[in-house]
Amino acid sequence: MRNGEVSFVTLSHQKNYKLTLKLIKMDKQAGLKIFRVNSSVLKELVKAPNLPHRHDHEEIVVVIEGTIEHFIDFDSTLLQAPFVGFITKGKTHRISPITDAGDCDGYVIQFQSEFVSGVIFRLYQFFHDNAHIVFSTNRELKRFVALCEILDQEAQQQSSDFAIMRSLLRAMLTILESEKRKLHENGLSSRQDSPFLRFLQLLEDNYHRPLSVSFYAEKLQMSSRNLNLICQRILQKSISEIIQTRKLIEAKNLLTTTDKTIYEIGFAIGYKEKSYFSNIFKKRTGKTPSEFRNEIRARFS
């Protein structure tokens, strides 16, 4: 989160903007913060500017009751409770409650990935192109909400025990991972898990560079064919498609949040020719980069 942005979560307990800025700084030091979001909070939320924004932290949104519109990765989805959303750091999103659909209740949890190192990329493999999950049984939902309640109670203590908070968050993330595995028809084997997660990490570090598929395969000490088979099994996408998707998400972010030229944006994500970048963008989105920029800005102006 950058200064000057008002997010879904900072409105939950703070009406004073100076206090909100202090809260943002405290989050970075503590590594974790949880907020209860109910109808009274949402009344304040709908009065405030609620533009798409990017986080410098991970975020879990737990909706127990109500209906929201979630704008993420430049698509809008109407969602009815109960469900959980996992928004990874850097994703552009906006949450808007549908106030005429009844009361709303839930939690928002912000945390730095370092707070639970080693967990985030395991989750990202499942939430890569779908930020939401509906629990398979009511029992699983109740267990998850109970952990939210305990975490919220611990966070409100004057001297919160961060070891306890970390353990509770890890338990919640483990439940999310388990639920996603149940719903994922082609679940991972432990043998495939490690190279795929390392591929995601490599991609996050290098997507802005003009690198070939063979670069990633060589770094992982495996053939391009084997890495491609793993990617196809897990995400039903080729290595090239996954790389291209990551590049285009960043391109959309830059088109929306900066005044960089189309050439500058293409170059920033590893495309040296403006026409090639524009052709790829239109093929994948149905719009030219300029058309996409104008449409998004008109929508949220």
C-alpha cells in the first residue's frame, strides 16, 4: 500500500487518516494485522474513495455473510458468502460490498510474507488464476472462522504474542491449501511440488527480462519438456503461457497506475518491440494497450 491510498482494511477501525498512516507503519513492523469487518464498518467504507490498488503485503479476506464485488487482475466477480479470498502481494484489486444485498460480516488479515516464510508460494500455485475459495464443508468453514476469532482476540491483547499469531496464521494457510487441493482435480505430487514452486519464484524474480523457456528449465536443472509437463498438470498451461500471463498482469498494472508510454511498458516487461508487445496484449485481452488503459481509467475516474 502506498501513502495516499485508502484501502478496504484501513477503514475498519480507523476514521482518522493520521491514525491510518500509523497503522500502516505498524503493520510492517509487526508483520500481521487482523480486522473485523461488519455492516457499520461498511457504511464508512462506501463513503470513501475505493479505487483499485496494490498491496505491499499479502491479504486474506474472509466473508462470512453478505455479497461483494471483487475486482482483481482486471476482472470483476460477484461473490456471495461464505468464501475466502487470498490476494497475493502486488495484485491490483478492489473490494466493493453490495449494500442492498443485506448485512455483511467477515475478517481481513494483512501479513508480510516473511511472517510465514515458505508458505506463500505453495498457496500461489493454487490461487494463481483464481483468488477465491468456497469451503467443501460447513465444518471446514467453522474451523477457519474459529481460528480467525482466536487470532483477532490475540491481536487485541496489549502485548500480543506473535509466536501464537504466527502459528494460528500458519494453521489457517494450511487449511486453505488443503481445501484448494481437494478442489484441484490434478493435485500436486510431492515430487512435482518443489520444482514448480522454484519455477514460480524464478518467474517472480525474472518476468521483466526477455528470457526463454530454456532459461527456467536450466536453472531448475531439468528439461524444458519435463517442466512443461509439470506446468500443464498443475495449471493446465504451458511454461510460455504462465510467463506471458505474469508479464501481462504487470503490463496492466503499469497501464493503469502510471503514465509510461506503451513502448516503455513493453520494454519494462521484456518486450523490445512495441508492435510485438501490442500484438501479444491484444491477442490475449482483445484490446490494444491504449484501449485497455482508456477503458480502465474511464471506469474508475
